[in-house]
Amino acid sequence: MPDKQFNTAGPSRPEDHYMLNPLARVDVDDVLALIEAKRYFVLHAPRQTGKTTVLLALMEHLNAQGRYRALYANIETAQAARGNVERGVGAACEAIAMSASIYLNDRRLDEWLAQHSRSTHAESLLTRLLAHWSQLDPARPAVLLLDEVDALVGDTLISLLRQIRAGYAQRPQAFPQTVVLCGVRDVRDYRIHSGGGDIITGGSAFNIKAESLRLGNFSREETVALWRQHTEATGQVFDEAIWPELWQDTQGQPWLVNALAHECTWKDKALRLNRAQPVTLAHYWAARERLIQSRATHLDQLTDKLREPRVHRVIAPLLAGGQALWDPLPSIDDVEYVEDTGLVALRPQMRAANRIYARLIEQVLGRDVQAPSPTA
Ligand SMILES: Nc1ncnc2c1ncn2[C@@H]1O[C@H](COP(=O)(O)OP(=O)(O)O)[C@@H](O)[C@H]1O
Ligand SMILES: [Mg+2]
């Protein structure tokens, strides 16, 4: 069997990738209690934190238990529709129906959509689809895990949230027992700009949310344990001096932890072809430089974020040495937006979230920034 790899693209799968148990990253008992209590809630975290991996594992776990019918659906394709409700809601419904046939081998949602999508208003299509799905098997209530919800914007997002709210009172017989909304932002923070320039907050279109769970980074122990899976599988050892560096560089940010490991164990061909050769600190440093220069998609997307004026405005005081002297004060909206990118940590004092992001900010904005201290 070929070696597993450290994953740098998309959700992790146990058969292909070294990985930590995704269900240990959220409090599964808490999640089950929320489902039991028929709550709707939000799971959010910056990009590349492992949200999709957690949702897929949760779907499998729930379906294996057999009490619920859980379905994961990624509604990112609705993004292209922007504020066009007809197309946006249609795309979201199609994504849900397609997921049911892929993951649950259930084509009945596809069939229902084919029959009803033309004769039903977009404003109620999602409510009716979910009602139909929920009624198919009264003995096993439906649980919907919706991913990339904040890819939707404007009226499309409002309509989606309203349609979920519209069916809420009929749960669990005629609507999902639980809907989990997953994305980078908390629904509370969805600032939806309606056509007239007014701002409707997501919370007001979706005032049934019980709770939001934020997925965090790996701990130090988890970070090292993940890398050691490679040693267990191949015998190739890492110099212990790497661990403190790795922690400062990543603070456990899941994609960074994997990408650095992938550089060391796979992209470094000499190390890949000779597993008897230990990975030294010098190898690690070279791998880190390659990663930073590579402008991998994730780093590239963060670079784009840094160029947005509202992000720049919040981060600029970092460049002045970490004393958060904002003048004028940015809006809370902008501060939360920047915090949700994961680029910076605002507490206890404002600083780059990790040493690699500090380097990125330096590169893009052109000055030194405060990184976490070695003891942090
Ligand atoms: N359980 C895990 N164990 C190890 N690495 C993980 C795990 N979950 C996610 N990752 C890392 O995070 C990356 C992004 O995972 P993904 O689930 O797509 O995150 P998100 O949906 O938050 O963007 C993966 O490519 C992998 O590097
Ligand atoms: Mg994802």
C-alpha cells in the first residue's frame, strides 16, 4: 500500500491522509445534545481549518448510529448567482438533492426537484424540498449539514435563511430536526446588503439559531502527534528541535501544519526517497521558505484579503508595533471580518495569528509585524 500523505487540498480522508480524529475536534456529545434538543446552530472557523472534514465525519457518524438521517451538502455553487434568488436557491436545492444521491444513495430528492422546480416559486422551493425530504422516513429525523453557507450573498442568502426559518416550527416531522450552517462567519455577523443599501443582519433573517460553535486550531500535542504519524508509518524521524519552531510558525493552524509536513516528507525528494534519513531542523527551515514563497492557493487567498482596504485598515496598527492605535477606529464589523479570516489574533493583544502569517503580512504590506512570542 502506498504511503499516506499530509493533505494540502480539500477535506482529509482517513484512507489517504495522515489525520487527527475530526470528531475529537468538536465536542461530539455537545453536538449530539444540540441535535437531540432539535436546535439549529452554526459551526464556523477560518478557511482551511477542517470544517468540511468535521461535517463529513459527523454525517458518517450519525448515519452509522442510525437514529438520524444526516446529509452533508456544499452549496458553494450558488455563489455564482449572486443576488439572483431564482438561480441561487435553485442551485442550493440542486446541491442538496445531488448530495442525497451521492452520500445516501437516495434519488428521491432529485426526482422531486425535477417534478417541482418549475412550478414552485424560488422563495419556497427550499422549504418544500426539505419538508419533502424530512417526511420520507418519519422514524429517522433528518439532519442537514449545510457547508459554505456564506458563499451566498444578498437576497439569495436572505431567502435561504428565511426558508429555513419558515419550516422550523414543523420539525422534526416535516422539517429537519437540526440544520447546521457552516462557513467562515457566524450568522450573527452576516451583514446582508439589500438592494436599497440597507443592511439586514443574518441574525434577523434567522433568529432561530441556538448557538455557534467555533472550530479551533490543533493544540501543540495534536500538532506533534499528527507529524509523528508519518514516523510511525515510514520510520522516518524528525529532529525534536523542529517542534518549537513548528508551533511558533503555525500555532496549530491545520493547513499550515499539513503543508509544512508535506514539504518536508514529500516535496523534498531526497527525504522522500530515503526514509532512513532523518528530517533535520535545516530541512525544516528550507521547507518553510519554500512554502512561504510557493504562494499556494490558501496563502494566495490570504494575500488577496490583505489587499482589501477594510482588512488593511484593521491590520495597519500591527505594523506600528502591535499597539492597536486605530485612528479612526474601524467598525466592529470590519474587526470581526478580519478576525474571521484567521490572519490575526486580537486577544490578549493584537498580533499576527502565527509566524508564517506574520511573514505574509510583511511581504504584502511591506513592514515588520508582531508575531506570537516563543512562549505563547
Ligand atoms: N482532522 C484533520 N486532521 C489533520 N488535518 C486536517 C484535519 N482536518 C483538516 N485538516 C487540514 O485542513 C485542511 C482543510 O480541511 P477542510 O476540511 O477542507 O477545511 P475547511 O472546510 O475549514 O476549509 C486539509 O487539507 C488538511 O490540511
Ligand atoms: Mg470547507
